[in-house]
Amino acid sequence: MRELFTTLFIFAAAFMLWRTVRPRHHGYQIASSQRVQASDPGDQASYKWPSLGLFQLGAADSSRYQGALKLVADGTPISTSGTHVLAQLYTGGNIAEIWQPVEIRVYGQRVGFLSGGDASRFQRRLAYEGHAGQTTICDALITLSSGHYDIRLDLKEFRH
């Protein structure tokens, strides 16, 4: 029993040490210029989700990213049915409220995150498709209703 506790203590100490020395990426911010830059060539997605035309999956907190959504939609006429864009889905990211976040970017601008449950189910589906950890792209729809921008992704509904 003593060896078990010693082993557990060593693993816990090694884990705590690893958490302090692992590399972290803190380069995210919302653009303040009026011109939307194209995404970085190193961020090119390798898998495109099939188009379904459903647009049922929304971002977790689109109100937080109204500036970025407006910047992306600026100069693009938004019809009553919305504007079609391509969204890049990045696994990882840096947001404290979500354990394994999935960041949504359009034209290189962060426009939201998937909710915590949707993010973990998305990552499971991504691994099932054989693309675990990769950046992917899907069709998205930006809508404007009563001065509030919203983005909806064209992905199959997640099962619990």
C-alpha cells in the first residue's frame, strides 16, 4: 500500500511539473482595423465538413464577439436569409470557461467558440473522422437580427 501512495505522489508531482513547463499559446485578439486580413498560410485547414444546408449549430457566446462579426460582415450585404461564409474550426484555443475549446474563425478573425458540450462532442466526431486535433472548415451563415449578429455552422447535430 505504501508503494501505491508513493507512486501516486510521484505521478501527481510529475503532472504538476508538466503543467507549469508546457508551451502555451496566447496570441489571440480581435482585430481593430476595418480591413479583414486573410488567414495565415500556416493555418490552412486540411478537411472540409460536407455541406448539409442546415445551419443549426451556433456559437456559445456570439454577443461577446459582435465587433468581430460586424468586421467580417462589413461590406458584405446580409440578406434576410444571411450571408454564407467559410468558417475555420480550431481545436485548442484559450478560454477558461470551456475545457477543450473549439474556436470559430472567419477570414482569420475569432468570431466565437462552440459551447463546452458541443466542443467536446465536436472533438470526438473529429477524432472519429480521423482528423483529431486538425483545423477544419465548414460552411457558416452570418445573420443580422435587430442589430445583433449571429453565426451558425453547417454541421450535423451532435448527439449526447
